[in-house]
Amino acid sequence: MSQGRTLLVVVALSGIITASEALKCNCTNCEKSGYECETDGACMASTSYIKGQKQHVRICIPRESLIPPGQPIYCLSAEGVLNTHCCYTDYCNSVDLQVPSGVLDSNSWRPVELAAVIAGPVFLVCLVLIVGVLLFQYHQRAYNHRQRLDVEDPSCDHLYLAKDKTLQDLIFDLSTSGSGSGLPLFVQRTVARTIVLQEIIGKGRFGEVWRGRWRGGDVAVKIFSSREERSWFREAEIYQTIMLRHENILGFIAADNKDNGTWTQLWLVSDYHEHGSLFDYLNHYSVTIEGMIKIALSAASGLAHLHMEILGTQGKPGIAHRDLKSKNILVKKNGTCAIADLGLAVRHESATDTIDIAPNQRVGTKRYMAPEVLDETINMKHFDSFKCADIYALGLVYWEIARRCNAGGVHEEYQLPYYDLVPSDPSIEEMRKVVCDQRLRPNVPNWWQSYEALRVMGKIMRECWYANGAARLTALRIKKTLSQLSVEEDVKI
């Protein structure tokens, strides 16, 4: 402060200023006196921000308010809120004070600054959440991987499967309690995930069939599309029925789902039979009388075991195939056969007398449908009705086999049942007209009567084709008849 101003303050505080020597100041609140005021103290100017608005105040401060001396409280500034100036000469409070430091930034944000202030914390929160989710998923995958190592990692299969074990050894050793229901699930997965696919050997509505290799041996891999998950699950479920394993039913090995993140394959692994289906075999080869009996007897044995109910704690429910045909029977290397494709099978729970029908919309093959299936008179609540329908289809398969039997140098070309009566892909209406309305059946040639084996086969066929399902033979009766025929013909099974 200058020497003159100091003198004025001292004089003012000493009471020397007189009324005639009063200090004149600008006054923002003094409309009547022309915005002027007089004081024996000091002039004051202040600039402040109140509720985001800039306000200027100019007033006179009386002498008594300037006590204590030096920096009276009215003349103090408040940082960031109020900028105050006191002076002691006429009209000295005309000065235009600057806006207090920081007030504009804190009280009147520009749109860009406001957006940045809001978006910044939101972005950080989102970033933290994303990083947290990614870390959780990473640790979850790592944990699941560790949990699966023992059962899915090929490098760890030695923990469960001795290196010298073949599939036959595994099935014999590891089938649950010797029940014949198949391998334990962890072994199924270990086997399935170490199979190397070699070549496609068949295609169907469900997907593809591949030949695969496992420990130097061949296996068949039926690969379902993801749309056919119900069929895959159902077939795997039926194959793993307690006590189902039988030499004339396709040997089930494993079921597994293979998912690489972009697509899912559903695998059903079974025994591999290089001759393929009976349909393919009969198209390529004729059969001897001995060969015909072996195929027919083994098919009847497999169907009889399927149909049979075994009572007890380790018992087996009765099972009906519902889609028996030459394409669903496989020819084994020893000339016998095995029944395959159990995706449409039904099980009979005798304890509750209920039928476990597959929850899919597929029906059997129209050409092989029994009359009661075609005209919808079959009793779906009676399990024997399904078994009788299987017997009708077995009779048609026997007709296919017998036509290809080379007896005395004579055999006929392969044909499907009703080949001369319906088109290649008949509708249910066309089959119903032939089988139910006209009551026609495949032709049994008269010359078959010249050979005992063909005569017996013809008789069995006719007794399988009765319109009344209850009058048809049972699979066990057919098995016994063909067993007796094999003894008479000296067939070595």
C-alpha cells in the first residue's frame, strides 16, 4: 500500500476524517442518490459467482466496520468464490475485478467438458466389468480343462486305458458290473476323442458314417448333425440299456459330442463291419443255402434278444426296433449279421406296463411298415403290437435274402420288397392300397419248394406276413425253427 493510502487509513481509523472530507464511492444499491454514497471508512468493490451467475457489488464501508485495522473482514477475498477490493480515494471502487480463479470451471461446464466428465467414469466402470468377465471366463475354462484332463485328454488316457488293451478287451473288462450296458462314460469319451477318421462309408438322413481307427483297429463312427440331437441321444440311450449286448446286435462302443466352438458333431461309435449293410451285401453277392441260413438265424437271434424281457435287478426291458430293414442289418465277417440303428426303438417297462416311445417325429420306412401301422389300427398302448410289426418287417428281409440264394445254380437279381407293385419311394397311401386294401405280399416262387431250406424260409415268410399281427410268429419261434433247419442242413454257425 502506498504511503498516502496508509496515511488515509491511519487518519480514518483515528477519527480525523470529517463529514466535509467524506470519501465518495460508487454504490450499486443506491438508486436514490445516483448510485453514489459517502463514507468515513472505505470504498469496496467485489465480484462473485452465485448459482452460476456473475455478480458485481460496489458499496461504502463505514469506519466502524474497518476495525480491526490492517485487513478488515469485509475486504478479504474467498478463493474461488469471491474477489474483493477495498480502497480509500474517491470513486476508487470503479475497478472491474476479474472472475475468481476456478469459478468458471467448477460452476459452468461447457457441453464437451460436461460430456467428458460423465463419460469418463462410465467408460472406466465398463472397462473394469469387461476385464472382470474375461478373466472369469478364462479361469472357468482353465478350471474345466483341468477337470476334464483325466477323462478327455488323449495324453492322459494311460491313466485309465492300458496301452495294450483292444476295444474287445475294454468292453469285456469295463462293462458296468458285467451288465453288458457298455463302457463307462469317461472311457467312452477317452476312446471317442482319440479316434482318427479315415473315410466315409455311408450317408443317411441323420448324417454320415465314417470308418475310423483306434489303436490299430477299425471302428464305425456315425456322425449326427446338430439338428438330429434327439435321434443321437435316443440311439445312445437304447444301446446302453442294461443287458442289451449280444453278438447279433451291433456292438456299441461310445457316444460323445465334439464341439470346436463353431459347430457341434454328435458321434456314435460302434463296431465296424467291412461288408456293410445286408442291403449292400445282397446287391453285390448271392448267398449259398448255408449263408442264407446263417444270416436269417442270426437276425432272428438278435431280434429275439431285443424283444426278450429279462427280469431281475440287472434285468433288461423288452425292446421293439420299429425300423427293421435290410439297410439296418449289418453283415459280419463270419457270415452272420447284427441288427443296428436303434434310434426309433421303444422299451417296455413291465413294472409300470408303460412304453417308452422316442420323443422324435420320425416314422419307420414305409415299404416295411406292417398293415396295422399303415392303416393306423395298431394299439400303441400294447407292447406286443410293436413286436408283431417287427416280425412283419423281418419276413420282408427274409424274402430279400432268399431271392439271392444260389440253389442249383439259380438265383434271382436283388430287389426290394414290393418292387413290382409300388414306386421306388412309395407314399403311405400307395403302400396302404397294396398291403391293406389289396392284401398283396411279395411273390414266393414255386421252385423254392424243391429245396427244403427255401421251402422253410417261404413258410416262415408267409407266417410273418399275416394281416392279423397276433397270428404272426414270434422271433423266438423263428429262431428255433431256423436252428432246427441249420442242424438238418449241417450248417456250422
